[in-house]
Amino acid sequence: MNIGFKHHIVGNLEYLTIPCFDETGVVTHCFTSRTGGTSSGECQALNLGFNRNDTRENVLNNFRIITQQINVDYRNLVFSNQVHEDNIASITMQDGGKGITVESDIRGVDGLITSERGVPLVTFYADCVPLFFLDPIKGVIALSHSGWRGTVKKIGEKTIYKMINEYGCCVDNILTAIGPSIGKCHFEVDEPVVGQFFKSFGKNAEEFIEEKKNKKYHIDLWRANVLQFQQAGIKDEHITVAQECTYCNEKLYFSHRRDKGKTGSLAAIMQLV
């Protein structure tokens, strides 16, 4: 397994990429931080969520800033609307701009997948787990938003199976990555949530759940998603984990839990070139 994303600093802007994805030369991608944008207040500075306490002008300008760095046309971005489910939409060139320049009809979706070049996919985060997928041989990419509900529903595993069954990918070629998100250190839940993980993962849930005092538990969502990748057949050397907690790093990341909902949105962006 590989640990760590690469940090890029351009002026006040900081963003992250996945080293093994960079090495393929077939994608441009990033995971954003909160630095280098034009938003203010609770959304300072690179907020990418239109549903936050921010102006549309600021968000559009922030998208222009980050997409310029990774050579993506922001007008072609395709958004998921993220409802904490396990639905994954197949995206084509005809979907370009949905969510940013035109109203989107992509509903009830937390994962996006495409095999077409020049179609930039976008998913949003403020503690939930960003999942990246790339088959550099077949030319297929996917992004999936995996909060605790998505992790219970195994959207990561389902994304891999969709790549294999619908796009003809070979599991031995698929590269995966888990981006910055809330760590086990700060993801505390109660018994009903833990019960859902045991129902989904069975005894394997013991690997990523730690019981604390007063019937509270800490869950390692990174490990839970790694387990899904492994169970789907992904090679250990094809798994990268950022191991950066959004809650812990206030200077670099927005965090819904830390900021009690008054925060901005980070984004995962990826496009075949």
C-alpha cells in the first residue's frame, strides 16, 4: 500500500495529486484544499460548493483558479449531487457542464464514471471520504463520494465492479486512492451506526472499529474502504491512502464536523487527457 498524496503549492493555492496517477500520464486530477481562493468568512478561501454560505461569483472564480492549474476547462465540469447513496452514473461528453453552466439532471448519485477523454468529473467533500479510480490501460476513471453511509453501502466496491462489468476493466490494472477526510481520531459514533457497519462488513468490522467510553466508538473509514478495495481484488500496491484528517488540519481543509456545518466544500476533480 502507498501512503501520502503529493502537495503542490502555487502562490497561495495548495492542492494534492496522487503520485501513481500522475505517473500514468493519462489523467489530470486533484484534490483541493481550502487555500488560494476568493471566498471569505466560513468559506475562506477556495470554497467549491454552490450550496454553501458563499456567492456564485466566488465559487465560479474558485473553480477557474483550480482548473487552470490542472488544465481543465471549468465549463465542462460534471457534478454529482451526493445524497449518501451507492448510485454511480455513467458520464459522457453530452453531460459536460451539468451542475456548473447548466442545470443537472444527474440526481441521487454519489459516484461518477467515464471512459471519454475531456470529461472532467467532480465530487464534493467536507469530511466524507473521496475515492479515486483509474484504469490506465482501458482508459476509465471514476470518483465516488463515500461518507459513513456510502461506506456501509460499499460504494467503493460497487464502483470497481461497475468498471469491470460495464467498461471491461481488468481488476489487476485498476489504481485506487483514498483522499483526505475525517480520520479515526475524530470520527466518533454511537451504537446504531456501529451496528450498520457490522451488518455490512460482518466480523471484518472489528478491524476498523474501536470502542471508547460511554458506548461511543471511533471508526476508521480509511481502513473500511481499503478492505472494500481488497475484497474486490485490487492489488495492495495499487492502493494509495492520503492519511490526512480534514478535522485535524483547519488551515488546509474544510470540516463539517469540526466547524458544525458552517464551512465550505473541497472537491475531487479528474479527467482523462
